[in-house]
Amino acid sequence: MGAYQASMRVWRGDDTGGGLQDYTVEVNEGEVVLDIIHRIQATQAGDLAVRWNCKAGKCGSCSAEINGRPRLLCMTRMSTFDESETVTITPLRAFPVMRDLVTDVSFNYTKAREVPSFTPPKDLQPGDYRMQQVDVERSQEFRKCIECFLCQNTCHVVRDHEENKQAFAGPRYLMRVAELDMHPLDVLDRKDMAQEEFGLGYCNITKCCTEVCPEHIKITDNALIPMKERVADRKYDPVVWLGNKLFRR
Amino acid sequence: MVEVERHEYDVVVIGAGGAGLRAVIEARQRGLRVAVVTKSLFGKAHTVMAEGGCAAAMKNANAKDTWQIHFADTMRGGKFLNNWRMAELHAQEAPDRVWELETYGALFDRTKDGRISQRNFGGHTYPRLAHVGDRTGLEIIRTMQQKIVSLQQEDNAELGDYEARIKVFHECSITELVKDGDRIAGALGYFRETGKFVLFEAPAVVLATGGIGKSFKVSSNSWEYTGDGHALALRAGASLINMEFIQFHPTGMVWPLSVKGILVTEGVRGDGGVLKNSEGKRFMFDYIPSVFKGQYAETEEEADQWLKDNDSARRTPDLLPRDEVARAINSEVKAGRGSPHGGVYLDIASRIPVEEIKRRLPSMYHQFMELAEVDITKDEMEVGPTCHYVMGGIEVDPDTGAATTPGLFAAGECSGGMHGSNRLGGNSLSDLLVFGRRAGMGASDYVVSLKERPKVLEHAVDAATTMALSPFDEHPEPENPYTLHAELQQSMNDLVGIIRKEDEIQAALDKLEELKTRVHNVTVEGGRFFNPGWHLAIDMRNMLLVSECVAKAALQRTESRGGHTRDDHPEMDAHWRNTLLVCRAGGGDPIVPDVTVTPESQTQMRPDLLGCFELSELEKYYTDAELTEHPERSS
């Protein structure tokens, strides 16, 4: 495959408004969408705003929507599109636009701060932690998360429902709760808070989050559904229910 | 006059990678109020890209490991130019720093008895790298990010404000340090989002800004690596050392061109992967340098035996220190035995089972599949050297991280000395933890000891904001910042790269002079709101200054050692071993001041540490006069 001229449409604007702008740009073999955005910057629009860091799929900074699908710009090869196809790049829809492709993702940092931190047993000394590989693997899968926020962006609970943002932490932070709940040495009980404080009940397991995850984490199957089961065991187990009635904490 | 937002803190940490965050944790735990300022979003720093692991002699995989052996490996890796006190502190304290991460919630891979698993790596005698698959850096940054959140939660519980003691200022770039007399008084920067200026008034600043790789075309580094800390320190009167030593990681991707330079972890070789040339030969056996003769396996059988059992054979030369492997690959390609795209082959597919590859090297599998359409469980990878790490950096006191400017501290990649002329893989993550903590400690002690806080002078702020805004002015012959950057990268890559020559370095210096003139005319379009062209124009100042340090020091050092290879001076020279080339800046152009390079010698190693090595090994590196205190001689 040789070089060709691609038609790109990029959303330009800020919080007051904006629109799609057309660019014709050279594309070479093996290039990813971020390369093309950089070429537009270097040759046609020096002030085109885009957030990126590693360009290797490890930092999760360059999240945007490509032809309407939430993706990392650095991990989407131009060869996935037909040479004659116009490729449209727009900012993440669930977060407020700052400028061009850069959005205000502070919602995620706010939610991160609300999840109670890892709580080890009080008397366990550094160096004395013992865990089996099979036991850490469950939480390790969730710790592969690069915080690109694509799952947060795509989840329909908040994507078109700003009003749910208060009560719903989103897949990334519900997965964080699950990660800590499954940590072999965490002593905090996180089941009630998952439901009551972070809105686990809003999730109706459509797996959109899993589909867009660039790390291929099975967010729904391995984090959210097991967490829902743990909550259900607590809430609807008749023995636990009776215990709670009799010995109200 | 330009509007400037103001904040007052005890300590300002610039950079939110591993070193910066560990410094923040330390200063906060000592009761100080800390601002952490980062060019990116919180949790995106370059540390996420560290793959293989974090070196610490915890003895989990081999009980014979000790801090002394880790120390000795580090010195050997750096060809004995390292600051030995830093190497000593690093080896002694790394295990505690790793165990501490578990108390913050880190989940490392485990041994069968439930302890932290440790893997083999280049230059390390024993399996020593705590790791999480091949995404160890991500685990470390996320762990410290979450520790900072937990400290903020404590502060919120106590004081009703998450940000009472730690505040993260993200997407904020510092353009200048501000001094009161010779002491640090604060730091001035701008928010990338709005382009508005912000002044941090603080008696102590910790620089933790990472490296300089974005001055080179083929690099494993992210856009942030523009040498900001190095340049800020120079302009604040501090000195840099070892700037000629740049690590070219032997295994970067080479194809497709657009991903050239992206890192392929040394963990591939640690887990049994081998380098081969176009003839299918495992060529590393031909490249064991004389100083390492006897320490490495000489046949394929012995190398493979070592992978199974460290104690029954010598280590594989595929895991020689990175400088050696990078040069070997370079030589094979030059000799015409390279791969189609100018690299060599790295084979893991024929070495370990498919499932093991996917389990131990998931991000490598993923990276090659998605970016190069290569399935590493079936086919060989094509790899070649990529600019990865700068050994050189801000000259600091080993125990406190203090730079030569009072109130200025540095840790991690932007500091110099610890790794000598070449860093061992795995010693970077441990460096961050050990010296991040020490810089946080040093800065806290300094602030507490102050009788009177330094004051920020207004004219310094005005001068800095004016300079930062100059790319918006009209210039007679406007220059595009992206063009200047590309020219700098090409020049440094071609002329001050992995193999250097006097005339080429001179040509690079001429090019730098030209770019220093042209940078005055850099002109950007658009406004101050999130304008990448403007951001790059400001970063160019730092890249040019730091590149000049690299080139000038490379020109002066007329020997080859570690990350500095001179084609015209191919031998290592014992008389150069103890000489540090110290860079300082001052005078000349205010945008990119002049650099001077002065040779200075470092303190001799303590006799008890000399005793960690056999005399016969040291004789390969040291002059005879330097070894009179070695225990084998003095007894």
C-alpha cells in the first residue's frame, strides 16, 4: 500500500460551539489516526487541540470518537478504513468540550476520589503480605485499566443522561469497587456502597463498556455482574436479611 | 501586565510520574502542604510506559541475592561512573519501597509461596524485578495515584477539604523557576486549557520531570519528555552531569514507520526470548565485551540452562546491559545481517508456549497484533535501538536530592548520577521510589529549617510571562514550531545518536546554533486556549538548551563508555572513569542561554564498597592509583 490522500473531518470548536471541518491529508503505510491528526497540526492547523501522551496505547489520553465509535486515536490504524471513506473525528460525547478534541474529564477524577481506598488489616506489616497468584489475578485484570474513560463515555446510563452522573460512578469506578472487593487483603465491606453510593443498580449489563475497552477487560462479565451477585447475596439472602432485621448495625 | 493566578505551598512538585508522586506522599506525610503540577492529566505520566519491572533485592526468587550484589550490578552496568552513594542507597532501600507499595494496594505477580515474584533482567545477577506482567509501570503509577487519593480522603475527613494538603494541578506547564537572591522562591507556569498564567509561591521545588527523548526522532518517549526539569534547573543556576550518556534501548519496534521506536520490553528476553540475525544466528555470543568475559554463557546450551536454573550456568548474553545489546544490534545491521526493515529479530514464539507468552507479555502481544499485524506467539518480532532514557541530569546530593541551587530538589530521570554511564533495566522504577521519597524528605527538612521564606519578585514574573507570550507576536520571518522540532529531532538522531564522531557532533552543534536563532521567530496561530502549537514553541526552548548540553558533553568525552559511543575513540579509558562533565548555563541569549561544560572529578568510593568487587574486576575499569584502598591490597 502506498501513500494516499485521505479525507478527514475533525470537530473544531469550544464550549460555545463549533462544527466539523474538512481536511485532506497524506496517509502512509501503517499509520494510525493520531499520526494523521499530528500531520494536520504540523501542516494545516497548528492550534488543533488534541490530548495525547505515549502514542503506544498505554496512557489512555487520546480518547475520542472515530466515525461515532469511542476509540483511542493511537490504536486505530488508518488501514481499518477504506481509502475513499471520509473519517470523522469528534470529541468524547459524555464530557464537556474544552477545545476541539479535548474534553473536561474531571467527572472521573471526582468519582475516583469517592471510592474508599484499599484498607489492609491493621497489624499486617510491609513485607509480610502473602497472596496467591490465582487470588490476585481477578483484581489484576481490572488494574490493567489505563483510564482512557471510553467506558465512562459510552455507558448509556450517563452518555445521554447528564442527570444520572450524580448517582452513578460509571463502569470504571464500579470496576474499581469490585477490584477492591476482590483484593485478597482488603478488609472493607464494599457491597452496600456499590449499590447505594455508586449506583451499581443503574447498570443493566448491556456490555457496551466491555466492547469499547482498549485493554479488553471484561468489565461487565468479570467485575459488574459478580459485584451484582455479591450485592444480591447480601440483600436477598433470607438468613442475612433476618440477621440484619434482628441485629441492626 | 498579564493576569497571574497565585497559590502558596510549602513544596511544589513538578511532574506527576513515579518520582514526583512518591515525593508528594513523603512531604504530605511529614505534614507539609504540597502542590503537584503536571503537564498531563493525573495518572498519565511516562511511568505508565515502564514495562518489565522494578528491581529490588527482596530475595524472593533467589535467597542468595543481597543489596551488595544489586549495588555491584548497578555499578557494573554504569561502567563504574555512577555516584556510588546513590547506587548504595538505591540497592539498600529498594525492597522497603516495593513492600510499601503493597500497603498502598499494589498487586504484583506472586511466587508459589505467595510473595512478590521476581524476573530476570539485563545485567542483574539474580531474578530481581518485581513485576505485573509487562505493565509494571502502570501498576506503580496507579498505586501511587490511589495512595494520594487516600491521603486526600484522610484530609477530607479531618479538615472537610480533599485538597487541604495535596492539590493536583493538571495540564499545567511550568515555564520558569523564580528565585529570591540565590534561593528558590517559586515557579511560574500556565494552564494548558486556558493559557492563563499561574504562580506557585513556595520555598522548595522538587523537579521530577523525567527525560529528554523528544529531542530525538526515534524514541520510546512520550511528548512530555522535553527536558523541562533539566532546563529549568540550568536556568535557575543548578548544574547537570553526565548529559552525554543517553540510553538507546536495544529493542524498539522498527516497523511500520509510524510506530518506530515504541518499546519492546526487555522482559521478552528475561522470559527466554532471543535475538537473531537474518541468518538465524543468535549473535549475542559474539558480542560479550572483555570487561564481562567469564560472566556470561558462551554457548546456546549454557544460556538456555541458565534460563531454567540461575545457579547451574552463566547468564545469557541476550541479557547483557542495554548499551552492549544496542551496539551489537547496530553492528549486525551495519554488517548486512539485519531484518528487512533495518532491525534484527527477537524470537519468543519458538521459546515458550503460546499461553505463557499471552500471560507474561500481554501488552507486547497486543501491541504487535494491533500496530504491526504480527502475532508474536507465531512469528519473530523485528526490533532495533530506540532513544529511551537519559542517564544525565541534575546534580544532586544523594541523601536529600538537593540540587546546587538552595530550595531546588530533583528525583528520578531528571536527576543524574545514580546510573552512571548506563542504566540497568528495572533500576528506573526503583530509582523513582527511593529517590522520590528522599527528595520529598529533603525538601520537607529544608522548608522546616527555614527561618524566613523567600519572596517572589514581580519583575521576574513579568519577564517570564512576556517571554512565554512572545510566539503570539508578529515576527519578520515566522517559523513553524513543528518544523523546528522535526529538524532538531532529525539532527540529534543522526548526529548525536547511538554511534558518535567528532565532525558529526560538531555539525549538530552548528545546527543547534542555527535553531537557537530561528526559535526567536517562532510564531503560532490561534489563541491561548489549549493551543498545542504554542505549547511546543515554549517546550522548544528547553529541548534546545538540553540538546546543547548533550552535544557539548559528547564532544568533550573522548572515550566510549555506556550510553556514549565514539567511533573515533572506541576504547574505554580509565582516566575518564572518574571524570564528570558538568554543564551550566548562563549569559548569552535569554531564550536559550549559553552552555559551558567543565570536567570535575567525583569522590572516591568507600573501601568497604570497593570490597564488593574482586580486585581483578576493578582493574579493568580503574587506574592503579585509585585501587590502593581496596581490601585485597590494603590488607
